[in-house]
Amino acid sequence: MAVGNANLMKQINLDTVRRVIKENKKATKPQLAKLTGLSVVTINSLVEVLLRDGEILLDELEVSSGGRPAVIYSFNEEYSTALVIYTNEYEMKDLTHVAVVNLYGEVIEGNEIVLDEISEGSFDLIIEKMLNKYPNIKLIGIGMPGQEIRGKMEVSDYISLEGKSLVEHLRNQFQIPVVFENDVNAAVLGYCTSNQCDDKNVVGIYIPEKYPLGAGVFINGDMYKGKDGFAGEAKFLPDGFDWKNPAYVSENISVALKKLIITFTCLLNPDILVIYRENLAEVAIELIIEDCKKTIKSEVMPDIIVTSDFGKDFAEGIKQISLKPLEPKWQQ
């Protein structure tokens, strides 16, 4: 076998062991051999590499009725961590959430900050502090309203960020990988992950009280972002409704929701349409749904889910997005 092919096969085998021990949390060498289908000899050499690098840890000896006890190895979930920073509106305030998460998505440390303004350098001191405290942070994940198009924030609720290269700034400043995701895309992914919607087409619509609305589209097991990542920027819809004026939308919320439900049902015909909006009564949405059925047949109407859990779904989604690059390369 050529050297290149041998090295590739070793990496594939290493990633297989990484995946299996992560899924099982603990395992002995014989168990790893059985679960991976690799020989015990191969497992021996791979375990030594992972143990040397700190990706797995010696855990304990397995009790044996006779003979030599087997060593149990455990997955080191803090070998790599991600620093996740995401912003969202809550009770008319701009909250910045900061969390260090391990490879299981568990929060090691998390806190919330209220920033008067969000600009290109707003997170620098926060990131520097966390990198000094947690040197095993291998990636920074950023989630916020807006879209980076060809490296610049061409769409943003934060005026100070418009036209800025936030991701490039952070990469240059801290010399580690940075991923960025739109808030609604992340929230829809979080909803679909939590509710096991891999076989469903889902549209999420977020209507905050302070900023314009946005939408996210989940199709065939993944987010659909369009050519430039611009898909879902519903506030630009040319339907005569002033989507860029949150006060106007609030005053006309029933009309707004009817337009959105009909628009996305006709364009995408989703299985589920999730509406994120605080303080929206269940009675109100039922009346809106019945009104929609006067325009489109009830048979094609999606399941309408109204929730105020935007922050919860956003947190789950941005964690998933931030941890994905840290997964074994050959097992994604």
C-alpha cells in the first residue's frame, strides 16, 4: 500500500475509534475492536495515539474474575472546546450570551452580557479572557441577526456592523477558526435537532419586537441558505407590507402572520411552520390560521407551531454549528 493511502486509512480508522468511543463514552480495547470491526492489533496502535494526544483518558480497570483486568478508556470531552457567542433580543434588550461548550455540547461556563452597542470589536476582550482561561478552545462560533455575504456583514440589525468583516477580524485577531451563522437559521436548526425533523421540511419565522423579522428554511435534512446565504431575509419581501418597521408589524400582527403563512406555504409547502413571537395568544393564531384557509386549502397547510422559545432553539443550533467542525473529518 502506498504511503499516502496508508496514512489516509490510518486517519479514517482513528476517526472511527474517535466516533465510537465518543458515542459510548467508555470502552475497553476488545470492546472497541468489536464496535469498529478493526483488529485488536490495529486498535492497540490507535488507542496509543489517542491516549498520547489526550483525546482519550485512562479511566479504570475492568473487574475480572480471573486473568489480567482490562483497562477502560474514556472519551475526553474537553480535549477540544468551542467558544460560542450569540446575541438575541429579550424583553427589548440586546443580550449577548457567551458559553464554552465541550464536545458533547455541555456548557462548561456560560454568562450573559447586555451591550449598549454591538460593533466589530465588541467581543474582543470577552474572547481574549476566555481563550486565556480555556486554552483548549479550538473554534469560535458567532450567531446573530444578519448575513455575511462574501466576507462582509451586508445585512445586520446592528448598524455598527454593516459593511464590516466581523469573521475576518476575529480570525486575524485570535488566529483560530471562526464560524458565523444567522440567528434564525441557527434557531431552526436547533428546533429541528431537538424535535428530530430530519425527514421534514421546516420553515421558522422570527418576529422580534425591536428588530425586523427573519426566516430560516430547513429542507432535506439541512438548512437552505441560497446562493449568498440571503435566503430567509423576509423583511425585503415586496408585498406592500412595512416589514422593516417593527412597531408597524406589532400593530398589524394578524395581517403580518397571515401574509407570512400564505407566502411560505405557497412557495415552499413545508411540513412545519414555526413562528417565534413573544406574547402571541393561542386564540389569535387559531383565528389567523382559519383566515388563511380562505385563501389556500386546509390540506396544504403546514402544522403551525407558535413558541417563545427562540433563545432556547438558537442556543442549541449555534452549539451544533460550532461543534460540527470539531467532529472527526471522516465521520461527518
